[in-house]
Amino acid sequence: MPEPAPRARLKLRRPPPPREWPWAKWLIVGTVLSYLGVLVLWPLLAVLRGAFAEGLGPFAMVFTDPVVLRAFGLTVGIALIAVTVNGVFGLIIAWVLVRDSFPGRALLNGVIDLPFVVSPVIVGYMVLLLFGRDGWLTPLANALGTRVAFALPGMVLATVFVTLPFVTRELMPVLREIGTEGEDAAGTLGAGGWTVFRRITLPGVRWGLAYGLVLTLARALGEFGAVLVAGGAVTGRTETATLFIYRSLDERHYTEAYAAAVTLGAVSFAILFGMELVRRRRDASR
Amino acid sequence: MAADARGAPRAETASRPEGRAPWRRLSLRALALGYVLLFIALPIAAVVADGFSDGLAGLLQDVTRPVAWAAIRLTLWTAALMTAINAVMGTLTALALVRYSFPGRSVVNAMVDLPFAIPTLVTGVMLVILYGPQGALGGWLKSSWGVDVIFAPPGIVLALLFISMPFVVRSVQPVLMALELDQEQAAHTLGASPWQSFRRVLLPALAPAIATGSMLAFARALGEFGSIVVVAGNFPFRSQTAPVYILTQIESDHQRAASAVSIVLLAIAFSLMLVVDLVQRRREAGRA
């Protein structure tokens, strides 16, 4: 997730019969349940209570405010661009890493994971360094007539960086698993490269691709630090959903902040749920 | 994760017919390399170049400024404490999920992935509501124990525990599932106590997975920003972590100071990734 990407969720198997102290099970399960309860479940319920403390009013207020609507729209727009760009290039990178072999492949494979561990603040800062005053790429942006730092393009670039590994990492094991027999057979029968890709490769990896895209989307929607630094959080211009929540907290408009946070959290949760469905389809199609 | 591609058999690639359209293969390769160079290597190079613009001495001077150094130390020790707790609790969670059946097991299994789905800023908001001075748990901790969680290091550890909870669980779980029970059963038959068989048989088998999961969690925690900025605020020497310090330096236009601390964080995180990669490669080699 995040991050080094969470591996696909694991199927739960029937546990073997316990051959140990009878109390060990209840000690372990009890510890785990109370730990997760205090760390995850209770805070989750607390934020829901906070958001709904004044009924649905704050939600109505938040989602009729044009500034908020614009912020959420911006978040969705940036996320969709990141999903598209990283979908295409993630597919290419995965294909090259699995099917191609050349000097430097191992290095490429290692570099792909770096965005997982680079702080979002540093990601945003990289955009400012490259496109700010005396930036290496500032002349390029000027020639194109666009502003990148403290503007929308910079926020898109930062989000693309942050979400770069997901599609590649989800696709690689699937590509390896489907092998090259189908592709080779189609090639022998006279199909061109593009036809082979469209008719054989793409259908074979579609669920892996979908899972990677969903992970990319979830991560992009929730991105905060990178877009804060790269875009400068200008209200009404470069303010995304997370930046709106942050500003509301800062201005002590807590119910608005909680309502927006719960909405964004609910969207992410729905995506997680969708991810589950995709994963089951993918596992079933194997 | 990091070693995904290494298992790919080279021979298979070499035996494929390469005759048709080599330019297609080459252009795809160029696209992949170009994209990664442009999007990952170039930005990192920009930070490194900026941090070293006054040479190593300038970098060291920026890193050892008291505020910067305090932020780096705070980041390192809170991440280390989180990692220690996570290693234990993550292993226990994986054990509970794989070896026992109990009511709510599938809910717990789904809950483990939640931190990957919830935006970290929202995580921060959730934790402040519960652990803040007016929160249910925060008020109790303050009045009964005199412990401040929010705007203090305990809040940072708490936020890090939340965001990196899945790493150890998801790293240990598959190993535990693939593990055959015969060795433990043999230990049992030979008269080992459950504790002995746990410590001598199970734990050594899980150790590499626990180690890689912990290192990834630690590397991820070093850069955490969204949840921490909400939970810990921005008090130099008290609750200002390295990423938050970098932000303040960017905002006050102290570019080189920001780059210097960024380089330290990047260097630690990248070295950890390298170690994880090595451990995973050795594990794969051992299996083959």
C-alpha cells in the first residue's frame, strides 16, 4: 500500500487440530482481537460517531459546498489520470521484466519498488526541485507553456510516482503463470504481435490487471503529502479531498472534516470491497 | 515483492523465437526503461544533487543541526519501537488466522488489509478522535496514567502501528500456510513441550518472513506523513518527525536542508530494500 503492495489476500484454510496447551489458542486469539479492536475497530467506530453526531447535516453541508465538490472532483480526476498512465506503462514494464532479458533487468526490477518507501513529502519535493526555480526540467515546462510546480500537472506527476509499482507488481506473477505457449501458438499460426497481445495476452492477465488498477486507484484517491507539497494546497485551485480535510481540521471545522474523512474512507472501503470481488474472480479464473 | 522477477527462468526467454519484429521488443524495452528513468531515477537524482550542492560537509552540517537531528532520531526510534511491537503482534495475528478457527476470523482477515485502503490522513483523524484529550481512550489515559498520546511520541507510534500493521501479517501468513506440520508433530512425539517446539521448530521457519515483513514496515514508516502530521502536529524537538521537518524546510525555502534530510531517509529506506531483496533471494535459492 499501499505500499509494498499487499500480496493478494490469502484464502483461509481449515486450521489443523491443535496439539498444544488448550489455553494457548484463547490467549493468542484474545490478544489479537483486543489489539486489533483498540488499534483499528474502535478508532473506526469513533470517527463514524463523530461524523454522524449531528445527523446527516454536515454531510449535506459539505457536499453542497462548491469548494468541496471541486476538491473531490480534482481528486477523482488526478486518480483517473494516474490509473490510465500507470495502467499502460505498468503493463509494458511487467511484460519487459517477465518476457524480455537484457543487461540491467535486475536493476530495473529493483528500482520499480522504490516509490513504496519514498516519503510522500519527498515525492512532492522532487516535483518542486525539477520544475521550480532553476529546476532541471523548468525550461521544458516553459517551452510547453505550462506551469508544473504548485499546479495541477505537478500533482498528477507526484501521484503517478507514488502509484507506479502497483500494476507492474500485480501483473508480473500472472504473466509468468500464463506462460508463452498460447502466444507462441498464435504467432506460429500467423497472428501479428498486436493481435497476439489483444487476443491472448490481455485476456489472460485481465484480472491481475484489474486488481493492480484498483490498488492504484485506492492509493491515488488517498494521497495527501505528495499533492500537498507539489500543488501547494491553494483553496479552490489545487485543493484535493485530503487537502480539504486537512484544512478543515486546521480551521477547527471538525464536523465538516469528519464528514469528508468518513466519505473518503467509505469510498476507499468500497474500493477494498471491490478489490475482494476482483480477487475472487481472478482466483476462480485460474 | 522485491524479488518477484528473479525467479523467472532465463532459458525460457532465450528459447523463444526472436526472429519476428525485434524492433517491437526493443521499443517496448526502451519505453519501460525510459519511463522508469524519467519518473524514478531523475527525481531522486535531483534530490541527491541538491543535497550535495555544497559537498559532503554541507550535507553533514544540515543533517546535524539540532532540530534536524532530533527529527531524524525521533523518526528512527518511533519506527523501531513500532517494528518491534509489529513483529510480535503480526506473527501472533498470522498464527491466529492460520492455525485457529474462531468466530470473526474472516472479519479479522479482512480488517488486516484495511490500513492499505484507508487514506493515512483519515487514519490520523480516526486516532485523534479516540486518543485525543477529549476522546474516550485518550481522556482515560490522560486522567488515570498521565499519558499524552496526541501531539506526543506515543501518538506517532500508534499511527505507525496502524499504517504498517499488514506488513508482518501478510509476510508470515503464506509461509505459515505452506509449512508442513510434520516437523512440529515430530518434535511433539519426541517429547518437546509446546513452547520448545514453537521456539526450536516454528520460529526459525518463520524468522525470514518476520524479518522481511518487519524491515518493509520500518522502511515504510520512515516516510509516513499523513497520519503523523495529524496525530503528532509539528512541535520541533518533541513531535516533529523527519518528513514533517522536511515539509517545514520546504515551506520556509531552506531547500538544501530539506534535501539533506531527504537523502538520509532515502538512503536508509533504499538500503533496507536491498537487504530485503537479498533475504528473499536467499530464501528462494534455498527452496530451489
